Amino acid sequence: MTAAAPTAGRSLLGIRRIWAEPESVASPRGRQILGRFPGAEVIEVDSHWKIEQLHGNAGNVERWVRVKSEDLVMGVKKSLSARPNGRSADWIAPSLANGCAMACAYCYVPRRKGYANPITVFTNIEQVLGYLTRHIARQGAKTEPDQCDPLAWVYDIGENGDCSVDALVSDNVADLIAMFRDQPAAKASFATKYVNRGLLDLDPRGRTRVRFSLMPQADSRLLDIRTSPIADRIAAIDDFVAAGYEVHLNLSPVVLRDGWQSDWAELLRQVGDGTGAAFRAQAAAEVILLTHNRDLHQVNLGWHSKAEEVLWRPELQQAKRSENGSWNVRYRNGVKADAVRQVRELVAAEAPWLTIRYAF
């Protein structure tokens, strides 16, 4: 069983150009992708990282959303490794895609891929599945519970994109879910802002955790460009639980602005009113306050300056050099600590059934 074909996401993906490494075109998965977008022009490239027309092209700021919806990159994953994490998962799995067709104004991916970041999909799925199977076997059983999971090793399979959208492009996500289905010592995990009901047919048998990202609708309308409405995400929760997924929440980013507390309280009430006992019995959440980036701030001024009125708050933020050398901004220590405390109090008051796995 495979996830929904791209007809389910026509408003999101209207692929006109596929920039492809030759090896990816020749692979079975590459041929499947080309079959899903038969009208697209195929442009051969030497490397998925070195496409001058896409990566680092400042002129693409003016056609930001068009690049995301019309361009797709196909490549081969050269280096396979699982990185320790400890927050959303025990391990970050080798990514089978990066970039995204959505356009969240706070997204960190543009920091890595320049001014245009359409989806890049990797076609050597068999190698990735083989690597993960061997990695899981080496871990053995989890003998001590941690905040990721009490029993299973958790592998984040969607760190640099959104697996619900990636599933519209190829069967990579379906194949990963099928592989984890038979792993009693491990489970897959990914966060999503897009409701792809084709995933309901994949029979995960409790071995895939979907983390629905939520924020107040007022914030989402401004910042979560091209994503599923918050009400649709909440409405999908019980259906995903019934289909065999473990469902958690990703309460992020928490953006500090006038009235944020009351809007988050209302959101928590909406989740409680819109979900059933089966979800609430296994529900957990991660809370992440906004981290922004100076370079991304400049990009956003070129296509969505209104978002920067709430994202760029120098009076509340402090700069920090990231691991890749760029300057991030996050809320000052005292401001952040107070906001985390308030979020915890809101959850305790409005959704006492919701366990907070971590908050920062």
C-alpha cells in the first residue's frame, strides 16, 4: 500500500522542472517519481547541492513560493549516518529528503540551502533502509526509558522536511513506515504541518509517531504559509490514532506577542474538545519557543515582511552563533524562561492530560 499520489496535493505541488542527478534518474525510485510528474522537464545536474539556478540565488526571493511548488530535485544520498539527538528522538535517521513545498516564515531550512529550498528527494531508498535496519539491530533493546520513549529507540525520519508532503512525491515515506512496522525495538517519528490522509492506509501498527505541529490559528495564518489549517490538523488526530499511529503534538514555535497566552489557552481547549480518549491516553508534546535567524530575516523582508513584525523582536531577543556559523536570534534567557513557565502552566490548566516531554 502506498501513500496518496500527487493529485492529493495539487495545490501544493505543480512540478514543472525536475533537476536530477543521472544516477537518480536510472534508479527504480527515480523512475517512479518521474512517472508521478510526467509533464515535468528533466534537467540533468552533476550534484543536487550545486544547482546555481536554485541554491544561493538571491533573485529567487521574489518567486519564493513558485520555486517551492514548481521545482523538484532528485539525487542520491552519498553519506549515511544516524546522529544522536535526545530531544525529539534518540537518533536522527539519514534523510531521504530535504527542503519543503511549504513556506513557513520561521523555517530553518533556507539557512542551509540558500534563497530557494524546494524538495530534494533521494532515490537510493534500499541503501537507506538497509543502513537503518543494521543500525537498529546494533542498538539492541532499550534497557532504560528516556524522554524520547520508555521502550523503543526513536528515529526522526523527517528532520529537514515534512514527510507528509514528501509522501506525495514518492513511496520513500511509505517504505520507511513499512520497515519500522517490523522493528519491535524502534519506531519512526516525524513532525508535520500537512494533513496527508493517504498515510492512513499504511498500517504503521504503532511503530510510527506523528507529531502534529500546532500553534494558534492567528499565528498560523501569518507564519505557516501553504500548510494545512490548524483545525484540519486537529481534526486528523483521532483518525491517525485509529489508523495505528502514535500521535504526539509539537507546540511550536511559540511566538511571543500581545495576547499570546490567551490564544494558546484557546488552542489547548480546541485540542481537548476535538479529540477523543484514545489520543489523550497516549498524548505527549514538545514545546519549542521561536528561534529566528538574521539571514532569514533579510530574506523574509523581500517576500513576507509582515511576518517579521512578530518574528523579529530585538527588544526581546539575543544573538547566538549557530554551529554552521550563522547568527541566530532567540528570546533572552529571562524572557524565555518566563515564557516556558507560562506555557507549562497553560497546559496544566487547559490540558492536564497532556504530558510535556520537553520545553525550551
